[in-house]
Amino acid sequence: MRKDFRSPAGEIYTALRDVDLTVGAGEFCAVVGPTGCGKSTTLTLVSGMERATAGWVRVAGQDVSGITKGVGFMFQTDAILPWKNVLENVAAGPRYRGVDKRTAYADARDWIRRVGLAGFEDRYPHQLSGGMRKRVALAQNLINEPRILLMDEPFSALDVQTRALMSNELLGLWDLTHPAVVFVTHDLEEAIALADKVVVMTAGPGGTVKAEFPIDLPRPRVVQEIRFEPEFVDLYHRVWETLRAEVDIAYSRTQSPAGVTR
Amino acid sequence: MTSVTVAAAGRKTRRSGAHAVRRKLLVHGVQVAVLVVVLGFWQLYVGSDSRKIILYGVPSGIVGRLKEWITVGTAVGSLGDQIRVTLEEALLGFLIGTVLGIVFGLAMGRVRFLADVFGPFIKVLNSIPRIVLGSVFVLAFGLGLESKVMLVIVLVFFGVFFNAFQGAREVDRNLIANARILGASRWQATRQVVLPSAFTWIVASLHVAFGFALIGAIVGEFIGGLQGLGVLIKTAQGTFDANGVWAAMVIMGAVALAAEWLITRLEKRLLRWRPPQLSGPDL
């Protein structure tokens, strides 16, 4: 598929070019690449928030048109409603779909407990820490039992320790409903620790898939410790070799005035 | 070490509690002093000079007039009736104008086509001095309630409209996208994401809008009416009764203050989800 954006001045910016990526059902796929390579754009195309300029996106055999059904999306910034408390936020999905209040709230309480926020049901988002807000967002998506969970650098705003903890919990929760996950990140370590498959993208504009690496580390994994395993280090070296060239290209483009940056 | 810190903190809290009370007393004390100085100067300057009383009015005379209105009634009927009439016009117009402002503001803020089509009309209507429409309304709808309500609607609408419009445009796109992905229809996203988000803007406009509602009602009565505070002021002016004009203004001030208090309550209720983040003083 291909995605062009038209700038207000009328210039055409090609964010993605010839992207061919398949994620199997229940597969955890991490996408890494330098800034501006179109990682996030890929997610918006899968979610149906944007349409591909050419080519197609299919989810479960169906062409994507409009918001994709059975998809969850975790944004880089907070996207939970600040005027609703934790319970109302988590119950939002079922409520939108017309599930009655009692069932939706009972379900929401279950998920709040699963993400470790029991006791915080009536708090408003501004009363929670960054990590807790991420948990709310996670519960809010998982309660819909999506077939695909799209995650756009969801933990990048968290401190290193919280981030490792959240990654671990994500793996635990993923095991419950086992959706396919497309996890965009710029952190290679995080990508390898979490995923079944790491996809490296080339530098933008016109980013595309450069290479795919299967990650056959055994599960369950402990994110904080897996990075000391020799297999992990070996994989890290191999993927980094591929990624480094692209990072260098992206960096040199930001240095030259001719380069288009986003 | 710990116990020392805790003890110190405890004393500090107590002291800041006493400090808060003292500060409150000081604020109210200065407020009373300002009032006494202004009114006292006014009273002394005018004194019992009958020519000056006709020109400027006098505090003691204003109090006397208020008493008379309350006990005997006014030239156009009982005082309660006048307040009720004006309030009815202002509130009715305020409610209709606010609802229209919110509906149109959100619709145009969300639907680009509507904004493109109606934008120029709104701008033109907003730039004319709308108070003049009072004359048109009195001619068209007569001396009763309708003409005043129309004028109030026209005055209230624009303030609320522009705030609702801006509020609808400034909604975080991620919030809408998230709601849509979670399964919200366009209408649900508008009702549950856009509307609450724009409320911060809308509620801010209500304070000013209610001021305009009172102005609209009074001016409407001025231009042509049978009852109400505006008529009371006009009658007082016609009989060179400056005290009467001031007395009517005192009543309006009290009404406006009560309304302001109610709107602030509403604001706190609607926006209680917001973190306390003001860096400036409250009014």
C-alpha cells in the first residue's frame, strides 16, 4: 500500500511506499524505525482513521473502509476522557455499543481489577499517575476484546521502571484475550522483549518495510530480565545492524535543509 | 528527625489556618471600608441640597425609595411584579439564546460545510449593533414579553455561539479518534466527547451572556414596555427621580449577583473533573 499526504501548500508528501506487511491472528508484531518513517501512519491506516492512497488494507479478510471493527488503539498521548472517572472510561466501549449499564460496569470492574487499578474506579484521570492512565487506556481497549490491538509508542511517556512494569503487564494481559498486536516503538529493546516478530522500516519519506525478524525467545517472558539472555543479545545485534543504517539516513536528512521532516 | 519534621508541619498548618481567617477578615474589612467611603462622600457632597438630589440622587434617598417600593409599591405596580417580569424575560431569552448558541456553535465547529456557508452571515449579524433590533422587535411583537425575549436571545446568542464554536474546534483529535475506535457513532462522539470538552468554553461565556440577558430585558422595556425594572427606571427618569433610577439599579445588581452565584455553582458542578490549575486569583 501507499499513503500520500497533501500539505496545505498543495505539495504531496509520500509517507509510505510499497508497504507489504502481514500480521497473523494472535501475533505480536513490533514495528521499529527511525523518526518520520511512517510507523504511526501504518497504524492509522489499519485502524481506518485514514485511507490508503493506493493499495489495500485488509483485516480478517475484509477491506478496511471507515473505522475498522474489532480494533483497539492505544495512543502515544492520553486519549481517555478527562471528565469521566476510571469506571466510566473503561465501560465506554460497551456503552457505545449499547450494552446496558449494569453489565458494562460489571465488566469494566473486572478489567479494572485485571490491570491492577481496583479501588481507583471513581478517580478522575488527573488524579492518576501516567502509568495508571495507561492502564485505564489498556483496560478500555481490552474490554472490547479486539482482534487487533494497535499501539503507537504507548509507553514512551513513562519513566524507565514504570515502562518495564507496564510492558510485563501488557504481555500478561495479552495472554488473556490474545489479540494480534501491532506495537510501534523506537525502542529496539522493548520491541524484541515483547514481540514475536520485529519489523524494521526504512527512513521516510516514503518509508517501507526493510526487513522482518522472527523473535523465537520462549514465553512467558520477563521483560526486565530477558535482555540479559545471550539469544536476546544476539538478536539485538542482528536487528540493530539493519536499523542503524536507516537511523543514520534519517539523521542526515534532518541535517540537510532539502530533507523533509515531519 | 521525622518527628521534628511532622511537628513543624503541624504547627505550620495551624498557623496557615489562622492566617486564612485573618486574611478573609482583612479582605472583607477593606471592602466595607471602600463602600463606606464612597457612599459617605456621596452623602456628604449632596447633603440636603434639593437641586443636587434631583441631579445625582443621594444614598439615604435611595434607601428611602427602596423602602417605599417594598411597602407601598411602585408607580407601575408592586415591586415584586416588576422584578418577576424582567427576570422572566431575561431568563427565557437567556435559556433559548444559550441553547441556540450551543447547537449552532457545535454544529458549525464540527461540520465544515455549515461553517463555510453560514460563516459570513454570522459575521455580518455580529458586527451590527444588535441593540437597535429592540425597536424592530417592539414594532413587530408589541409591548409584551415576546419582544424583550427576542432581543435577549439575539444578544445572548452570539457570545455563546462563538465560544461553543471555538470549543468544538479545539477538541483533542485523539479523544474523538479514541471514542470512534471504541465504537462510538458520530453522534455519540459529538455528545460524549465534543460537548463536554467544549463546555469549558461554553460555561465561560455564560457569565457574560447573563449580563447581556439583563441588558436586553431592561433596554427592551425602555424602548417599549408596560412593566418591569426598565419601565421603572424610565418612569423615574421621566419624573426627575434620580433616587428611583439608582434604587432600580441596586435591585438589578442584587439580581445579577444572585445569577452570577448560580452560574458559578453550575460551572463548578460541570467542570469538577478538572484539576485545580488556576494560577491567578478567583473572582
